[in-house]
Amino acid sequence: MKNRKYLGLQDIRKIEKNTRVKKIKELTGQDMNNFLKNPYSYLKTRYISETSSLLVYVLQFTNISPNFVTSTYVFCGLSVGFLLATDNLIAICIGLFISFSKSTIDWADGFLAKIKNKTSQLGHVLDCWGAQVGSYSFLIGVGFYAYNKDSEIIFIVLAILILLFKAIDLKNYAYHLAMYDLVQTKNKKKYLNKLNINFKKTSFSKNKNYLKIIKEIIISIFDDRSRSVDFILLIIIIDLFFYETNLIKYIYFIIFLKTLLLFSGGLYLANSKNFIFKK
């Protein structure tokens, strides 16, 4: 640690902001520097960027590893579901704050890894896994929150079904199995030749492009992106402190229908010719 060069807070803020804005523009096409065009994204990006920069600045002076920070991110995502399900106002508010702010940790771990020269594939795996854990936990927590409003057991059933459909998705299982078999097989070149790597590019003919458009629309409805999650958080806040509404219940029904449609689509896709494996 004595020979390590530490960065100043202003340097970290500048690097973090420029890197994040550039990355978001490449992925989504949105300009995070344009408040009038993207007011929500502009403010949320600034909040997460500033808080993650401060966190990285402090952590660079410690022995805390980037993977530990990522593990904390996983724990935060998992805790949100439990907190939303408690039917306790203080616990729910803590859950709302963690859900809104946990991206601070998600943004900080990668930058910290670069500063400490400790980037690893494990860190990437933990990061992606943490996002999935957080997504599942949030969906379950919202389901229990909807149940606690009027003790309607249907929302417990929907929460279980949502988790079940995601867990037994045949399309995703096929991908995982193909990767597992690739790792285990001795003749990897032969196995790779069996895989239909370009299936997604050829699965929809020109007269079926509308199916791809419909799929993309369905996926975008109440997805895992912060704008969708934060909108649900806002509905819960309004429900708790300003005006009690059943909107969260309708949203949860929509999420269930979306999950069911994607599960059904996965079954159809997995039974298509040349899916994963060539003829």
C-alpha cells in the first residue's frame, strides 16, 4: 500500500463521470449530459456517480477488496426483498433507499478494482449474479408488499409463480447446459462446430420481424433497469405517504403476465429447429 499512488476525490469524480456517461451513451444512445432531454437519467446518473466516487475515494485507502464490495452489493440486493416484505414502515423505507442507492456500490467495485489493479473474472461474475439476485429479491418483495396491503393471497401465488417461471426457463437452461457441456467436453472445437452461434440472427425471417419487435417491447415493460425499478419505488412512496392506491397491484399483474409470456416464448424458441445446436 505504501507504493500505491492514490487518486484525489476530484480526479475520481472526473474519471467516473466521463467513463459512465460515455458507457451509457454507447449502450443506450442517451446523452447523460443533457438534462432537458433526459431529466431522470441525468439526475440519477449524477447521484450515483457522486456517491460511488466518494465511496471509491475512501475505500482506496483500505484493505477492502473489490470482490468484497461486490459481495456487499449482492447482500444489499437480497435484503431489499426482505425489507419490502416486512409490513413495517421503517423497514420498507430502508428497503426503498437501498434499492434506489445500491447502484452506488455496483459502480464503485469496478473502479476500485482498476485503482487497486485487482480486476478479475470472478468480480464480473459476482457483479452479474448480484444484479440477478437483486432483481429476483425485488420482485418477491414487491409481491409481498402488495399482499400486505389487503392480505390478498393471490399476490403470494404470483410471486412464487414469477420466481418459478424464471427458475425453470427452458431457453436459459439450454444456454447454461450448452456452456457446461462445452467446458466439460475434451474436444471443444468439435463441440463448438455443433453450436448454432448465429441462431438469433437467422431465427426470424423478414416477414416475422414483427415478432422480434413485440418481444423487445414485452422485455422493456417493467424491466430491471433503474427507470422501471425507481418508478415502482415512487409508486410505493406515494402509496405509503400521500395517497393509497392499488396501482402497485396492477403493476404486479403486468409483471406476472410479462414473465409468463417470456417463459412461453422461451419454450417455443427452445423447440425451434437449429436452436443452440445445428441439424
